[in-house]
Amino acid sequence: MGKTTTAINLGTALAQVGRRVLLIDIDPQGNASTGLGIPAADRDLTSYDLLMGDATLLQVRVPTAVGGLDIVPATGDLSGIDVTLMADPGRTRRLRDAIRRAEGGYEYILIDCPPALNLLTINALVAADSVLVPLQCEFFALEGLSQLLVTIREIRQTQNPALRVQGVVLTMYDRRNNLSAQVEADVRQNLAGLVFDTVIPRNVRLSEAPSHAMPVLLYDPACAGSVAYQALAAELLARVEPQGV
């Protein structure tokens, strides 16, 4: 539980406070699509078609059960896109160009990336204005964070000078576990103001919600996970829209 859970529920929380949100799923597993109630059989046009230039952003987006939140679904077709686009010199800019060509009126576009640093992730970083990093409160997660920060720095230097880290949000936090507290202390010491005050707890209802194909904010609005994602959305808006919150 980390990036996809955060993408789904942060997008939902933003939509619930009146923002127009699009979630682009570029993970071949398509978990964000499933978690927002889009069955695989209904994914006629997907982010694969978008990246291949066979459909526009407005053609591939579909509404979700959350008012104000649309999604571009994903399927396993994405798993071979590195090889398919290998000879294309513009392969890292395909998502950015597709977003720029669209006029969907979205205030926030969230991109759910694969767990690996591959061509799909690079496309997301080239297209993005900023990166929000969900960090599981586990020891090895810190190593992955270091690698990601190096990649972000390289993308900033070569392809997207405007890219920045919006912040790091600690997830799967267990207050009964000393490791969670240690990871939190290490991250806050090293990254200081980049770390969100809001912490996403380890929560049974959060874990259950995807099996019901809905965000936890719809599945159980009063649970600790829902409250945390509402707080995260408020904190994000305070950073991005300080005059509008």
C-alpha cells in the first residue's frame, strides 16, 4: 500500500473539495483503474493508446464513481512499451505531448507510475510539474527513495528543468512499531520541510477498499485512512494554493 493507494485516495479527496481531477494510470498492473471501479473488460481505450498516439487524452479518459474525478485506465499492454518505442527519439516525451494537446479543464492531473524506474516512469517525470513520493515506513524504502531523487535530479538537468519534489508522504505508518518511528525520524532529519506533516497510518479499511473497487473515502469515510487522506489533500492544497485554501 503506497503509490496507487495514495493516487486513488488523494485524487478522491481533491475531487471531494471541488477540484477537477484526472488520474492517469500508466502502471501495467492497472491497479488504480481497478481500485476506481473500472473493470478490465471496459478498458477499450487506455493509456497505451494514448502513449502510442492512437487516441487523445479526451478520448481515453473515463468518469469514475467519484464526482469530479476521471481516470485514464491501464492494461497489461503497457508492459512491452519500452521495446515498442525503443527506436523513437521522442519516446520519453510522449505523455507530456499528449497532455499538452488536451484541453480537459483539469486543475490536477495525477499520474500513477509503475513501481520500477522504466520508460513509463520517465515519461511521467518529463510530463510532471512536481513529484509526490509516498514512502512506506520500511527500512529498504529509504534506498528506493535515494534512487528516485537521483533520477529526478537527472530528469531536471536533461529534460524537465521545472520538475521539483512536491513532498514525501509517509505511508503504512504503525505507531506500535519502532521501525516506523525510526524511518520517520530519519526522513524528517534528512529532508526536513519536504516531508508532509500528514502521515498515512496502516489501516485495515484502507487495505480492504481496493477489493471493493472503490477509494477508502467512499468505502468508509470515517476510518483513520480516510481522515488521513483528507488531511493530506488539505495540506497539499495549502502548499500549492496558499491563497485559495
